[in-house]
Amino acid sequence: MRFMILRKADACTEAGILPEEKLLAAMGQYNEELLKAGVMRAGEGLQPSATGVRLRFSHGKTTVIDGPFSETKELIAGFSMFEVPSKDEAIAWVKRWPALDGDGNVEIELREVGCANGLCGSEPTPAQADAASKQRYMVLLKSDSNTEATVDPGEQRLAAMARCNEDSVKAGIMLAGDGLQPTSRGARVKFAGGKPTVIDGPFAETKELIAGFWIIRTASKQEAIEWVRRYPYPRDANAEFEVEIRKVYEADDFGAAFTPELREAEARMREHLAESGKQLGS
């Protein structure tokens, strides 16, 4: 089973306060443990919502809304992809989240990966992520009552999504993408003073939940917006929904805190993830 592990935003991540060297090292050690156990398949941090945008689709019209966005607790600050035998094992790994993060006060959401209606996703491809002069973006499709109820959008719309995904991968734009199962199959782990509390789904705040994601690579934010605008979503023409676009942090964004030792560890992690991806596809 695959789970997307979503680290929720807080005041510090939204203020763009970069992690110090000690936290980067602690997260690096945690990720290495995940890699050695064969659990981790991908992981990235997201820049504050001030650098992002939302596209609001309503009755065939699209409105672009620049960040920042006010509902901090429901925003995403980063994600990892776990592959484990069960949700319980995913939760057990999340409970080991480094206590240095957020001074031990963070919230992590676990969501099972995979479209309920059988649309195939694309496995993250870390080896493709460092193209010169291009930026990676995470595209987040917001949930609604239909996605939480796993309403089938129909074969025609699913086929259009599959074609767009395939074409985008061939064009070197889409690096990964998949749907998320409804929150009734997920959980949240809230840390307070470093102590975790597990809360099972479903969750009530439907409009701020995530129904699916893509990682894309484009030359500009405007190009990312145009890709999002053209995508054939699992909604009819009169539907109202939102899609959020967030920049992915790159190693150079962390400045001096990202020491040569941490850069070496990051390179080893990406090499390991790339090799794991090859094995999955063989």
C-alpha cells in the first residue's frame, strides 16, 4: 500500500522560515532510516503559499488567485511517499517523526494513494527532477463531496485524464501524479510536545482536503498555470472546485544550512529513490 504523508503548514513554514542545520540533519537521518527499510519512495518540501496560486473553476470560467492563503492549518508544507504493508505501519513510521520539527508540535496527515475508480498514476521520478532553468511545482486538486464519496466521473473523463497524463510525461512536464483515496481511509497524527495522537478519518473540512496531486516541471509559474488550466479534471463543465499550485523547494534554496555533508546525503537519497523507481518499473 502507498500512502502520501502530508506535513501540514504552520506559522513558521508560511513565513518562509527555513529549517536550521540541526533540523535538516534530523530529517535527513529519518529519511535514511526510511530508505534503508524500503519505505520511502519520494519526499519534498513546499515553499510558502505566498509563492503559489490557486485556480478556481466555476461554471466554465477560471479565476487565478495569488497567495498567500489564510487557512494556514489546512495548507501543506511538504510531503513524503511511503510504501508499506498497512496503514498501521505507515502510522508507526510517522510516530517517529523528528521531534525537532516544529518544536515537537506538528500535524501529519496520511492518505492512501490511488484513484478509487482505477485511473493509473505515475510513480515519482527523482532522477528527472533537476533540469536546468526549470522549476518543480506541486499541483493539488482540492476535494469536494463527490471525491470524498468516490463518485465515478465516467469512462470518457477518466480516459481524457489518462491521455493528458501520458502526454505530459512524454513532454517532460509531469514527473508524478495520482489520486488519493477518501479521508475515511486516512488518518492524522498530531504531535504536542513531541507526543503523537492518532485521529482516524474521515475529516470534515472537505474544501481544504486533497483529492489528487501532480508534480510538474515547467519554465515558469505562468506555464504551470496554463497546464493546470487545460487539464481535463474529473468534474463537469458547471462544477466549482479549486486547484492549488505550490513551488517545490530545491537544495539551493536552503543556503548555508544545507552543508556539503547534507548535500551528499541528499544526493545519495535521490540516487536510491531513482534506483527504487527503476526496480518498481522492471
